[in-house]
Amino acid sequence: MLRDLLHERLSGYVPRLLTLDYPEAGVLVPVTENRDNPEIVFTLRSSNLSTHRGQVSFPGGRRDREDESLAQTALRETHEEIGLPPEKVELIGPLSQVMSLHQILVTPYVGVIPGDHPLTANPAEIESIFRVPVSFFLEDRRERTDALSFMNNTFYVPCYRWDRFQIWGLSAVVLVDFLNAVYDAGIDLLEPARKG
């Protein structure tokens, strides 16, 4: 079963932590529990937002003072953005931290969600909700590779296109971490993409 695979693979995974003193955010990497073809849920952020407007992202956001943990932040924000109650999410574990362009330290959490639970976009924050089969990403049919600089390193980050949506940047970095940790995808962000 999917949750068994996720528990097994992520229990031995050691997330990379960034020792940086920046505002924090928690995001959820929601994976549907369809056994044969699990999907990852993404959001398209509203074009009215002040940061990352019109970009594909995982549900989540900035930590509030009242949040006891970043995992709670991810669950609270996911509920606010796409209407998924925290009790419908089985949190598996964290992935490596990433830094956004707006200098926010983001901690992603993998969670299993029901494949049939209705999701509703909060129009103040989210324009669209869409799902992509994990199998699509494992084929690594990237549209392009972006060279992104961070802390004196260059990372070669895939950009994937699904329908009208582009999955790139921070969301793609988190996605690749998930694919490598759980499925041994072998996508190396430190090497330019192999020519097809």
C-alpha cells in the first residue's frame, strides 16, 4: 500500500535542514491514497496575492504564533486554502527545507489524503486545484531545466508542464526531493539535465 511505502521510505530519510534565521512556513505535499496510481495535489495561487502570484505551489503558508509546529502550520493552511480538514491528512514526515525567493524558510511535509475527498479552492488565495499522477513525474518528461542559484551553488531544476500548469522553482525542488526519497527517481539537481 502507498502509506506503507511512504512510511518505509521516509522513516529512513534524513531531511536537509537549513540553519538560517528567516521567517518560516510549512507546506503539505498531499498524495492521494489511490493504490494503483497515486496523485499529488497542487494549487495555482491567485493572481491577486502579493507573493508567488499566479504560480503553482503546494498548499501551505507562513507560520502563525499560535501554531505549535510547522506541521500544524501546513495542516492549518491546507484547510484554509483547499478545504481539506487536518483529520483527513495522515502526516508521514518532513522533506528537506527549502528557501523561497522571498527569504522564507519552507518545511514541506508529506501527507496521505483520501483520493475522493472534495477539495474547494479559497478564492482569496487559490485560483485552481489540480492533481498530477506520480507516474508522470517518474517518467521525467520535463519541459525544460532551469539553472537556479542559491548560496553559491547552481541547481538544475526541472520544469514540468501538466495541462496549462507549469510546475517549477521551489515547488519543483520539493517535488524532486519527494520523488528521490520515496521512488529513487535519481533526479540530480546538481547536474544539468541529460539530453533525451
